[in-house]
Amino acid sequence: MQWSDIHEIAAALYDKYPDVSPLVVRFTDLHNWVVDLDGFDDDHLRGGEKVLEAIQMAWIEESK
């Protein structure tokens, strides 16, 4: 998984943290959770605010 796999990351976060509302997750925590996902293999520094925002929005959609 790489930062560009927004929907795959969102689905993995939803599966790993089913009781967490993506609306209350701080970007620093979200970044750490993404890089800790099984199968994540990308440069940790590439996960900027815009990418994290896109992941958060996809996670919100996934949780509906």
C-alpha cells in the first residue's frame, strides 16, 4: 500500500479501528496509523496534509 491508495488505506483503517470516528482523529495520529498498517510500504514523509485529508474523507465515506 502506498499513499496514493487512498481508498484501500481508508478501508484498512475502518477495519482496524471500527469504533473510532474519523472526524475526531488528529492528523498526527492518522499519519502514524497509516504508516503502521500491515502492507504499507511507502516513504513516511510523503504523507502530507492533503493526502491525510483525502484519507480522512475516504474513511468517513467507508464508515457510512
